Amino acid sequence: DGCHALGKPGFEASGFNTTSYETLLRGGKFGALIKPGDAFTSAFNMVIEGRVHSSIHMPHGREKLPDRDIETLKLWVKQGAKNN
């Protein structure tokens, strides 16, 4: 739905743009959100997995991602968050 695209609410709040690989890895207003190789401390994974306060879990205001998608994103980060 593009919540974290330029001009959208997620981008305006965080500066995190998910529309390209480069902007995804760049992070947001508070720095990098993805630590390639480290899904445990990557803020990206923490908010998707719900390991943060419920007010900032993602996707915001919607149902949690399916477990298989969460595991895929966790594995992607663990394997280095490559552009593949």
C-alpha cells in the first residue's frame, strides 16, 4: 500500500522509504533500521516481529504479517540483506 513511500504517513513519521533496495538499507530519520547479518537487533525485524511497544509494531494499524513472511524477512536479514 506504500505507507513508507515518499509523502505517505509512514515515510513522514520515520523517514523510512521502502520503495527501493537502496532506500530500504539507507534507513530513516533515526539511522539504519536493517543490520545485515543481525536480524535480532535490526529495528526492521523488531517492529515486524512485534518485539517493540504495540504502538509502533508494523504494519501499523493492520494485522500482523503471516509468520512465514516474518520468518522470510528474518532469514533475509540474517543472510546479509542482499539485493536478491
